Amino acid sequence: MRNNYINLVIETALNEAEIALLEGEVPVSCVMKFGNIIIKTHNTTNKSCDPLKHCELDAIREYQRFHMSNTNDIIMFITLEPCTMCCRIITDFKERFIKCNLKLFFGVYNDIFGNLKITGNTFGECIYDERCIEIIKRFYEQQNPNTVNI
């Protein structure tokens, strides 16, 4: 059973994913919690016209703005398993902040671009929260204004 701390992070991430969905973005979000600080981000690849604007990268950039290199414990929750690019970015982040104990969780596996699918290696802990896949399904069931009609 998950503790209340993890549940708070998951609920925050799901709320952030809903915002992404309303904005026409792929509803993937990331929440980092350390101490009393919560950073929440979602993908903004469509709005920014930048395919690299993944929520994980934005969360790490926001964290770095706090200049807190000695944070003891960080929980990072992503609604969808990170892609290989984001896994590398998270790994580099952990190595730069050596005193940091980062615990990574994600909602569901990404069977298309996830790290396990691409590299065969697991990265973080999947908690199998069906709500995370349901919001992705809702995105793909609607008309995406950012794609060309075929």
C-alpha cells in the first residue's frame, strides 16, 4: 500500500496531466517533491513547437532554479514511463546532485517510447495506476488540433 506522501504526489501529477489535456498537449506530467516544495510540470511540445519540451526536463530545470544541490530526498513521479532521452537527463541530474536520494516512480509503462521498450532496462518503479493510461487514451480519442487531418 502506498503512503500518503506518494499518494499526494500522484494526485498532483494527475491534476497536472488534466491541465495538459485541456491545453491540447499529450497529458504526461511530472511532479518533484522535496521538503515542502512541489514542482509540477507537463509536456508542452505542441505549445512550444519544441519536441524536447518533456515534463521531466522542465521539472529538473525548475528544480535547478532553486539551487538546492544538497536536498536529501526527492520523489519524482511521472504519469508515463520516461523515454530514453529523459532517463538519461534524470541520470545526469542524479549524478550532479550526489547528496540527493531521488526516488523515481511512474504511473504506467510506455510501450512505444519507454526506456524498457527501447533499451530493455527498467528505470524507476512502475506503480500501475490505470488513471495514468486512461488520460492518455482520452487524448488520442479526441481531435488533435496540432496534427494534419488525413
